[in-house]
Amino acid sequence: MQRPLILVTNDDGITAPGIRHLVEFMNEIGDVVVVAPNSPQSGKGHAITINSTLTFEEISLEGPQHDYSLSGTPVDCVKFALDKILDRKPDLVVSGINHGANSSINVIYSGTMSAAVEAGVEGLQAIGFSLLDFSWDADFSQSKEFIQEIVLKTLKNPLPKGIVLNVNIPKLPKEEIKGIKVCRQANAKWEESFDERINPHGKRYYWLTGYFNNMDESPDADETALGEGYISVVPVKFDLTAHEHIDSLKELLNR
């Protein structure tokens, strides 16, 4: 049988340890093509490059996969791969492994998840993986068994078109992870402020600071699952319509 074609991307850059581990895991499952940013693109969300040109190059990295670095965002990488690099549609797009959480509201800002969502827009199967450890030296090997299980089950049981998975993995030794739990996005947000400082020339500059405020302790929320030692899996779609409010708005606004 033909091995599945797997497109791998991320937002931390093509040489980040997270994506290199993900590539290694995917090489055991299918034929892998990597198209990833040539520099870190964290927090870019669904941004695309429209006011400047893009360049790419094939680079030589360890493994049987083909690696391409692109001077663009994670979403650019998916679009470019489909149009210019791949000779057929991939059976699966995987993004990550992100250095840090993309649970709850973070899915909105995440370049990792936006790449997966862009694949969903194209009708492709897609999964974003994140590890709750921002360290460059994080132990991604602990997540191998779980990532491969989720990928293999998704390949065997395709998701409805437009649905992608947001997978977050707690920072725990493999033997302490309790399992995998399908969840919903928790009601949480960043409480932010801009720290004002003065540079040596007397000019003001600002650093974005803040803290994560989880307002949701429901048992079916992703933050709850992660706090209890489970891997959280949230199905995500790009349709942002609040369908439950359409009828009431029709009564109010239709004319």
C-alpha cells in the first residue's frame, strides 16, 4: 500500500526541536515533506504575506524527508506547499510540536494552529500539536506514543471536512500522563498590559506583559483536562458563525 503523504509545518521555525521531533515521529508513519518558516513566527495567528515577496529553499537536515524553509508565516507555508511543492494533496497536515500551550484562547493567536486551520479550509485532515513547555530543551520524546496514536487514528478515521484537531500535551513524564481526553475550549483569556520603559536616548518603549486567567473549571474544558494530567484534544473549525444567535438576530435586524 502507498504510504500516506504527510505535510509538516510549525511556527517556531524549521530547525526548532519541536518540529524536528514531529518529523521523526511522522517518518515512521508516512512519506514526509516539511515546509516551515525560516525564522520564528509565534503569535502570528492566521497572518499571510501580501506586501512583500516570499523565497524558499530546500535544505538538508537529518532524515529521509524533504525539508523546505520559507520566508513567510505558517499559513503561507501551507498555501505554498499545496501550490508549489507537493505534486498531490497530502493525506494529513501536522503542525508543531509547538513550544508552549495552545489551549483555550491561545488557539486564536497561534501560528501553529492557524496552519492546521488553513489545511482545514482546503478540506484536508489536519492536527496541531503543542507541548506545555516553553523550553528550547523540552523533552518532546515523551509525547511520541500519544502523537503517533492520534495521527494513526485520524488517518484511519478521517474527520469531517473543515474540522481539525488542537492537541495539547501536559509537561509530564510519559508514565504520569493519564490518557487522552476530548474536550471543549476553556473560557479563559490573557489579562494584559504594556510595561512602559525608557531607552538610553529618552524614548519610551513597551513590553507586552500579563497573566493567564482561567475562568473555567468545568470538567469538559481543555484547561481542566491538562491540569489533571490528560492530553486535551479539541475539535476546531474555521466557521466562526454564532449559529445559535442567527434566528434572534433575524427577528431584530431583518427588514
